[in-house]
Amino acid sequence: MLRSYFRTAWRNIIRSRGYSALNILSLATGMAVALLIGLWVMGQISFDRFLPGYRQAYQVRLNSSDKGEIRTQAEVCIPLAGALKNDVPGIAYTAPAFGPVSNALTAGDKKINSNGIIAGADFLRIFQFPFVEGNAALALQDPSSIVLTQSTARALFGDSDALNRTVLSYGSDPLKVTGIIKDLPRNSSFQLDFVTPFSAFSASGWVKAAKTNWSHTFFLMYMGLQPNANFGEVAARSKMLVQKYAPDSYRTFQQQVFFQPMKDWHLYTEFRNGYAVGGLIDYIRLFSITGILVLLIACINFMNLSTARSEKRAREVGVRKVIGSSRRGLILQFIIESLVITFLSFLLSLLFVQLVLPAFNTLTQGHLRIPWSDGGFWLVMAGYVLLTGLLAGSRPAFYLSSFQPVKVLKGTLKMDRSATLPRKVLVVLQFSCSIALIISTILIYQQIQYARDRPRGYDANRLVVTPAARGYRELKQEALQARLVTSMTRTLSPPTDVYSHNTIDDWQGRLPNEPLTLAMQALADTDYFKTLRTPLVAGRNFTDNYATDSLDVILNEAAVKRMRFKEPLNQVIRWSLSNAPNRLRVIGVVRDALTKSPFSAAEPTLFVYQPEWTFNITYRLSPNIGTQAALSRLQPIFNKYNPNTTYTYHFVDESYAAHFDLEMLIGSLAAIFAVLAIFISCLGLFGLAAYIAEQRTKEIGIRKVLGASVAQVWLLLSKDFIVLVLISCVIGSPIAFYFLQQWLQGYYYRITIGPWVFVVSALLAIFITVVTVSFQAIRAAMMNPARSLRTE
């Protein structure tokens, strides 16, 4: 019996090649979109889950009160590590960390640039990276040790054994290789070439002083639970440790310990009221819904085209019922036909996905692939095909099997409003989804462009940053004399980032227990504002005299506003940072400049003259020499004063553009899926228009004989579709407005949604509809009426 059903289904597909091709193409496109989104979603969700024990690994964060809001920060103090381990049962390991850091590693005549992290001895016990050589418990115990990845060890030592060999690193004594770990996969939050012990880092300078200071929240920290520990109890016992050990700090900032599980690091990067509430997970949900909608649009096409041709299948149903077929058997017949079409569509969708994966990976900077050898994947795909086939074929199966054989065979079966209304509803539904995607695409790109055009507060043209250089004064003088740069400065942070936030203890006008944390930029000379071309709006610059300038501070406009200074010059600010004066005098105010996010408000920032805190050189290339020529001539100058490091650089405008990467990705994906949704919808309209033109052939012939023009016939066949699309605009626009308005609330610097975007989207949808339907409408209107009426 089943064999007969499959044979009949195949014959019906072959008999109606045109409609079958439309069905298969639209369904394959929808299935390919859903499959592609599914692969991307699974790739994002799989981050960090390759590690054994990832469920016991956490990052320690702090929630603190700031102007009545709870702010979550990643930076914590070093003493918290000991307090967690000693006071809270269930915590197995804690590890303070600093980084990521970029260093040049040297072994013999081999020198490579690498990225790593400075971490506590238990770091490699919390994160169980697989060891090729060495032991996680002992690898970071020696302050002069280093753990390398396989590829880093191979780059430094070739195929010879790297264990116990010596590596030179910038700013440190020779390091002994105590472990080799496997290269970390791309779905790891840690992208490391090496790990060095925190014990060596904490033995010097300001880090040593921070080991006992609960106010110095400059470090990362990780925590590993014991296998049978109750996380709820651990979190509750840890929450108030700051109040216990640093009551003065707690009184001002109300700091509470918060743990974020490793499985959420990649997905949840936005925090509100002390909880992880969003981030990439929002876009994963958005595109998961988009994939379902695009697949639903394709299934609607299948339903519409199948039910629109119901008159041609009606006699088949009538004859089958007369000779004894049950309705259950007919439903099974149509479901099997749907499953066959869905299976063929799935095979075509696999081809589509395989063809577009290289371009999709380039767009998303991913490494997705179809897991051909994964049995679990094919089991999921079998369910995917079955579910899609049932969804697409359910309405045609139940609708066509309901025909009464007497009416069918007598020719009295008429397709009334009840037959066409569901089809129209489905068309409205699919175009509502398509129009919402069009509106979303336009507004996302409008928001991105709005932020791109925002004044940055500095000139990024030909501005370059090189990290960690020695001999700065001599290097600067030589580069200026060679006329390769117009100005140069050295700072703690590059212009597009903030490496340090500091607690301000007191200032004039401070409210009782009012908290204040400012971004801090340390300068090594007076050329910072000149190099960035950021103007002072009041007061003066530093004088390049450490004895004087170390007692002074410059604020940006946002900091002046936050501290409510009406006359900021000569105001005194108190802070308790070690190795720095306690009282600082405001000598100048500088214009606000964007650092991290172009969508957020400018951060309140203070600038201090502390040359020993600086290790990023920023310089502006001379306009009188080509970029590559300037960089080539600068390389030997940098190498002359830094022989143990390699010359690296990045352009500030490229770093700034990287802040738009996620929004650009979302905009590009939204545009692609909107185009595909419209394409699938148009395939359905094309098929429906062809069928309606065929169904009304004789009517069109009579109208032409009575004098109807081509334009009148075109309007006759097109107006119903145009009305449906207009209804879709009315439905889809407010839905898109609601969700996009919610999305925009996440940005401080955002556009206002105007009515023009909905008008443009509606006109675009109508234009696409007219173009799609016009081919069939004009073709029917141009037909010779004698041919259509000769059977009458």
C-alpha cells in the first residue's frame, strides 16, 4: 500500500512539473535558511562546552550601586580570592588573572608575537585544558614558569621537545616551559598562546600593594566549584564578603559578589540590576524566530499552491472515494506526497547550504560546516524533514480529502469564499513577516549609520597604536626627526579602549556615601591631546614636569557634569590609589571623546600624568609619506629600542570600526533573510497568479471580446494581490515598530523611528508584488481570446 502511495505521489509531482518546481524551490530555500541559522545558533551555544567540568567554572564579578542603579563589573580585587576559598565551603579553586596580554616570545633565534594571560596557580585546574605534556596542578607553581599551546611551542622549538626549555618574554626574566596544552578550539572564550603565573606579576610595583587592598578592583578572577557543591549555597555565602572584609567600601558602593557560569560567558554580556539579561543570546533568539518565520513562509507557499489547484485534484478525490478509498487513506496519500516534496527540497537545501557556507563563514567570521558524519545530526534532520512535511502538507491533506464525491463527479463543486479566505489569510501572514524583515533591515542600517556619523571627539585619520615599547623618549625623537610622524604620545589605554576605572573617594559637592567611579587614562607626556587632536575647552595641559604634573588631573566634560562642578578648575579630587598622590587638583577640561562603544554616552574620564603606568604608543603618520612606506621605516626604529619584541601596530579607525561588528553582522543577516523571505513569498505569488490566470482564462477572453484593454485585465488580476499586501503592511508595520523600539532602547545614542521607513517598506513590497504578478497578468491579457473561447 505504501509503495502505491509513493508511486502515485511521484507521478503527481512529475505531471505538474511547474508547480512542483515552485514548491520544491521555495521549500528548499526556506529549509536552507532554517538549517543555516540552526548551524550558526548551535555554533554559538557550543562555546566553552568542550571543556570537562565547564559547569563548575565561573567568573567572579561584583555588583555595585552607582547613582541608584546596580552596575556589574568584571574587575575585582586580589584579596577576594583568599576570602572565597577560606570562607565559603564548596569552592575548590580560585585564580586571579590579568589580561589578555600581548607579548613577543623568544627562543634562540625564533621570535613570535603571541597573546596570553597572567593567571593564578589554579587557573589550569579550574579550566581543564587538555595537557600534552606537564601537569595542571604543578604547571604554574613556579613564578618563572610558562605554559604554551602546541602551535606556540612548535613555532618556537620546531619538532623538538619544548618541556623544560627556556623562553624569553618582554619585561620578565627567562621563563621555563612547564606545560604544553592542546591548541584551543575557535569556540573557546579563551584564545591563548601562553599562560604565565600571577605570582611573578604580583611581586612588583602597584600589583604588590593591591594584594591586600580591597579597593583596588583591577583584576579578573575565576572560581571552580567542587563537583558536589550546591551553587545556590555557595552564591549566598559569597555575596556579602565585601561587607565583611571592607565595610567602608561596602558602605559607599554596596558591593556584592556575583558568579557568572562559564556556559553563559559568550551568550550573556549585558547586565541589568545585578543579573545577566542579554547579549548575543538576544540575537540568537531573534534569528531563531527569523528562521522559523522564513520556513513558515515556505510552508505557506506549499499550502496555498496545493489548495489553489484543488479543482484539478477534486475529481481524483471523488473517484478514489467512489471506489472505496477512506478519508484516512486520502490524508495519508497527500501527506506522503508532501513528505516526498519535502525530502527533495531538503536535498536541494543541503546543496544550497554547502554552496553558501564559505561566504556565510566569511560574513560571520565563523567556521561552520555540515556535520556529514554525525549520526545525531542526521537524526535531527530526519525529524526536521518529517515535521516540515507534516506542517506543509497538513492543510492540503485535510482540505482535499474533505471533498464530497457526489458534488465532484456531478460538477457541482464550487470554490466559494470559505475556500479562498484561508489562502488569503496565509498570503497576508507571509507578507507581514516579509515586510517586518524589510523594516528591520532599514532601521538597523539607519542606526549603524547614525552612530558612524557621530562626532568621536578626536581625529582617527592616520592614527596608529603600537603596544609596549621601551626607550620611548629616544624613539619619539628619532621618529619626529625622520618626519615619519607629526606627533607621538604614550598612554595606558589606546584611544578606543579603557583599561582602568578608579574609585573617587571625595570631591567638593559629594553627597553622603555617594559612589563615583571614573575611567582613568595615564599619560607619559603633554602630547596626548595634540596627537588625538582633542581640544581643551578650559584650563591648561600638563607641563611635562613630573614633580608638578603628578599632583594635577584633567577631566573630560562628562566627568565635570557627573561631579556637578560649575567651576571645575582648581577643584580638588581625592582618591586612594597606591603609588599616586591622594589629592589631585583639576587644571583643565577636555572635550568628550568616544572610547568603547559608539552607541553609549562618553565615559566620565580623568587624565593623570603617570609615565610609569603607560605602555601604548599612539602616533599620527605624516601626511607627506605613504602609509606603508612610513610603517616600513618606523619598524627598524622601534626594533632598535626594543630588540626583544616585534613591531606590531593597529590603526585607530579600524579599532573603532570593530565596535560596529556585531551590529553590522546583524544588519547583514537581516538583509539577507529579508531578501530570501521576499523571494520565497514572490515564488508563491507567481504560482498563485499563474493558477488564477489559468482559472479565469475564459473570463479574460470574454472581457477582451467585449473591449477590455490589457491594462484593465492586468488590474483585474493584480488588484486582489495588491490589497492583500496592503493589509500585510498594516499588520506587519506596528509589529516591527514594537520590537524595534524595544531593541533601540538598548542604545543610549539612537535614532527616532520616523514614518518614512514604513512608507518606503510598503512601497517596496507593493512594487515587488506588482512585478511578480504582472508577468502572469500581462501574459494572460495578451492571449488571443479565440483560443480561450473556442471550446465554448
